[in-house]
Amino acid sequence: MFRIVSFFFFFAFCSCSTLNIDVIQSGPYFPPKKDKDIKLYTDKNGVEYPFGAVAILHSDKFDCSVKKQKQIISLAKKKAAETGANGIIYYFDFGEKDPYALPEEKCYFSGLAIKYIDEEAKKYLVETK
């Protein structure tokens, strides 16, 4: 009996620490890129080129420690790279605040995978018509 209960709690605990990002396509996907090439932006005004939206990225609520933030950003870069994006405009959203919770306890990752409007993108869109 103890093994069954231990097994259940182990998997319940593991599922709480899993980071997940939902990807909602909002524009055409392009050939995949390497995730190390994805630039990060915290403000649309910081993007140095004209751009279009490729996908919306949104996570489940998670422990918003610096370690988890780095992990979720890494995961978001991988997801954005799969869409052929050049960058992500992102922020961490704390949602409705619990007056008894510390600000860093739980948050969501929200981001927009973007593709620069450049010759590469224009050429790809013409070729795929």
C-alpha cells in the first residue's frame, strides 16, 4: 500500500513542476531556425525591424523563480524557432494578485513570436503561394 501511495505522490509532484507552453498560430510559419538565434524583447518598441506576428505563446501558471523563468524562456525560444520566428516579445504576468502571496510565487509567461519583414520572409511567402 505504501508503494502505491508513494508512486501516486511522486507523479503528482512531478506534474506540478512541468513547464508547458501553448502555441497559437497567428500568421504563416516559416522554415525552422535554431533557438539560439531567437532574439528576446520585452517591448515592441525595442524591435529594430518591421515585423509580423507568427504565434502567440502562453504558459500555464508556474513558480516564477529566476530558475523557472530561464527554463520557460528557453522552452519558448525552442517553440518560436520551430515556427521560423526571429524573436519573441514577452513578459511575465502575475494575473490576479493574491493579497497573501509573495509577488514572485506564481506567474504566467506570455509572448508573441515575431518574424522580421525582410527579403527572406517575402521570398518564402511568394514561393509557398
